[in-house]
Amino acid sequence: MVDRLADWVQVVDALYPQNHAASWDVAGLQVGDPNDPVGGVLLCLDVVAATLDEAAARGADLLLAHHPLLFRPLDRLTPATVPGGLALRAARSRIAVLAVHTNFDSAATGTTEPVVRLLDLRDVTPLEPALGDGDCKLVTFVPVEATEAVRSALAEAGAGSIGAYRACSFAVRGTGTFVAPTTANPTAGQPGRRNEVVEDRLEMVVPRARLAAAVAALRRVHPYEEVAFDVIERLGADEDGRGMGRIGDLPEPVALRGVGERLAVGLPSPHLRVAGDLDRPIRRVAACGGAGDSLVGAALDAGADCYITGDLRHHVALDACSAGMAVIDAGHYATEAAALPILHQALAEASARRGLTARLLASAVRTDPFQIDPGRGWDKGAL
């Protein structure tokens, strides 16, 4: 059976859900009809003219790119505009474009994983942990005589589970006030006047999947005509290790120059810029593939001796050094291109499990726009 574009969208979303992308990101399907057939998938870092040429030459119907082609709203779609012209060309060529961006960056094994492996970091955790899809807390206000019935109904509906414990709740007593309309039939008090009722504030956690059932149970057993309740979103650190960047420890201290040498040898086409004393011993290392100078503060707070990323700005690097942390700018392209084999393997395994048959290809196009001192860059032993 021929793969459909929708099949590959589902594979990517199962591995790297779109709701795990940053709020400002535009990951996902950008060009293409989900019903179109897909016989070949070309994995690349960027959608440029050369990768579109490559896709056409290699029979790929889908460009699966790390960087989104369309990041901002377009005011025209003509051949002479960028990126509109590329999107127009892709659509005309029936080459779909699917972006897996910060939803891959933040994965437990995502963009920063190559640096973690290259430096053999230990005790690795996210530098900026992602917020998990936490449970909700359901809060309601119940007349004292009905508290136990409401508590039991909510527990039966799936509320109140914390780890291995069931029917967990918290209640505190207070006074509720209300004025019921003259046409109402309140459970307590009188219509048309201000009433005070002794009530329990009852709280129970509820899995998101059981929230509708819990609210239905609450409405069914609560004695009031108008049931007052709040649903509070509970956010906590993701338990799957998601988050932007990584921080960990080297097995033993290494001079800053040694860290740079490992990156120079292990990353594809790195253009290393180092700020700090090259002889300084480094033990605790933070890293973020791509453009990560927004996480310099997090690296400092986490006690990093050195922070590795790309696209570091001049004053950000100065401030980091002034605060006592060395920084290495290894390049946006180098720190992200190194992760494409990881993405390729994950997609190959996931698509095989689903029985998809399209060929998954790795782009041979180098999309790093920079050449810095060609032939004179850092090579092994140059530091």
C-alpha cells in the first residue's frame, strides 16, 4: 500500500508532538495535501533551492526539514520572493514540506544529544525543563452534609489518584454566601436575600482524560442548582526528560581548549569561537544546539563552567565571561546538523513499525551559509 503524506505527519507527531513545540514555533505540515502519496522522504536541515533540487532528483515527495520554511505570514507568493517563491515551487512540484523544529529540539534525545555524546556527559538533565501535561485540580464547594457523597462520586469517576494512592482529597471548612433569585429553589437559604451556608472546599486532582467524567459526576450528585467549581491546570517538569538544552558533568575535568578540540573533531563543519581562559579546567557543561544564547542565564544558574551553543551575540558572550562562565559558539549549522542522524534513525524505526514503505533519505546538501577562514579553521591539535 502506498504511503500517504498524512501517514508521515502522524509518524512525526507521535515522536515529536506539535504541542511540544515552543509557542512561537510553526512546526508541522507547511506545504502539501495530506492525501497525496509519498514514495520518498528527504530529511534536511533547511528548505532551500538546492534541497528542493535534490528532492526532485532523488524522487522525494516530502521534504522533512528541521527548520520551518514559513515562519512569518506572507504578503505575496511569487517566484521572486523568499520564502514564498520556495513554497510556490514546492507546491508546483508536489513536494510537501513538513517541519520538525523545537518539538525535536526539546525531545529527550533531540538536537543537543550529539554534544552530550561527544563529550560523554554524565548525570544529564534538561537545562530548561519542559512543563509536562500535568493533571488538573478540581475544586468545588459543598454543603457539609453532602461532602462525602461528592467525594465518593468524584473518586469513582477517576479523581483523586496520586501515584499508588486512590480517593485522595483535601477539604477545609468555611462560609459561602449567595443571593438566589426569587424564582429559584435553593437547597439551603431563602430566595431574594443574602444567605450564609457552612460549606467544605473540596479539592481533588483529576487526570485530563477523566476531567469530563469527573465534572459530570460532580453535577450529578452535588445538591445545588448552580454548582460552583474551578478547574486548575497543574504544570510540572515533564517526566520524560523533555526540555531545551542539556547540562551534565564531564567524567573528569578537561581544559577549555580540550573541550574545543573535541567539538572541532566531532561536529560537522564547526566554526568555533571560544570565550574564556583556554587552560581553565571545565567539569560542568551546558549545551543547546542551534541558537541558544537565550539560555545563557539558565546555564549560569545551573553552575555551568562552560556553555556550548550557536549564534552567540557579542554582549551575551561578554556578560557570560564576566559572570565566570566560558562559552563556545560552535555554530548554528554544526550543532544542529550533527543531530540529523538521530532524527533519521528515530523516523526510520517509527515508520517501519507502522509498515510505511517510502524511502527515507538523508540530504547531502550542506546549508551552512558561512565559510570562516577556509582551510584555516580549528583542526585536531590546533589549540
